[in-house]
Amino acid sequence: MKILLIEDELPAARQLTKLLQTHQPGCTILDTLDSVESAVKWLQTLPAPDLIFMDIQIADGLSFDIFRQTDVTAPVIFTTAFDQYAVQAFKVNAIDYLLKPVDPEELQKALQRVRQRGTPADLQSLVRYFQKEPYKDRFLVKTGQTMTFITIGEIAFFRSSDGLTQAFTFNGKKYFVDHTLDELDRLVDPRHFFRVSRAVMLRADAIRKIHPHLNGRLKIDTEPAAPEDVFVSRERAGEFKAWLGG
């Protein structure tokens, strides 16, 4: 099987390549591309692969832009860092989606489905879901008996606790915002904020120190200090480092 990877995060591409070599013996990774532009050029000039893995959000846009610019005849498996419950909500029958970091068992099931069906599907439900809107630049919050707003530049990190989301500002104040972290994944600029765990989304400017921790995790000291220790899991550590490196 000849496979094309469209993925702009090197650690994720390496992990997927390793998994494919394990679960699809004899497969050939034709290339790893990191942008819409390079993918369109590749698909327009070279023979179609047997299968394409596409990250949804890549260096210069959404991978759906590839379909608008050229014909994609190979079956596609999307990979995404979005929460698995959101993924389930917009699944369509003939394409598979894998949540990053990719689970080996889920990959095996996806490859089996591709072998059984092997046809691309209508992408419109995904296009509608992931259609980019302008990132939020301020949030309406309640302070005492009045309402005010805070700008995105004031926020050091978001924290989810007991079903509520809090925004902690650089000047040490805390406000409740009317969005879940899953919603904030799409509402804030990923160049500035990173979802380090299920409970914390962190701004780069809020990072004071990074400490290697047990089992490949990273411990983050923040400014202002978070209410509890902040950790990056081993699975997300590589992606986190790549994000910090710009």
C-alpha cells in the first residue's frame, strides 16, 4: 500500500509512520507534506496514492482546501486533535477520523475499513464544522453585579473545573467564561494557546519554566501560578515542544 501523509507536526508524522510500518507491513510512505500548497502540487503532478492521511489543520490552512483546488481520488483518513466526542458528532460513513495521538487499535480498525470500502466520501459535514471563523479577541465576563470584558491578550490560561471554565489573567484575576475548553479549541488562536491537558489551555507568554517529569511528562510553572500543578502528557510533549518552537 502506497501512503501519502499530509501532516505539519513532525512528531505526529513520525509516530504515524511508525504505527503504519507496524500495522501495515510492506506499506510505503511516499511523502510527508505540511501544507495545502505542497499537497495540491503533489497530487496534481504525481500518481494518486492508495491512501492519504490528512491532518485537518495544517501549516497554511485547512486540509479541506486541498479538495477545492484539485481532485482527490484516493481514500482519506483524517487525523485531528479535537475531542473524540466532537469527532463522533460529525462522522460520515465512508471516511475515518483518528484522534491524535493516534491509538494503534483505532488505526488498525481504520485500515481495515479502508480495505473493505476504499472510497472517499462527501466532505460537506466536516467542511461546515471546521469552517474557520475569526478568532475571539475578547470575552464578556461578570464582575460583582456588573458585566465587563477582558481581551484575549490579558489571559494567561484557561482552566476547567467542576464543569465551569475560568480565565486567569496576567494580573492575577480570575473570571468565569461561557465556553468549554473544547469550544475554546476553535475560538482562540492556536499560535498563542495550547491545550496542555483536558483541564488547562495555556498561553505561551504564561510559561515561566518547563521541567522534565516522570514517564516522559513535562511539568509547567506558570505566571501567574495555576491553582494546581500543570502537566503535559508524554503523548502531547512532542507536539507541545514543536508548538513552542514556532
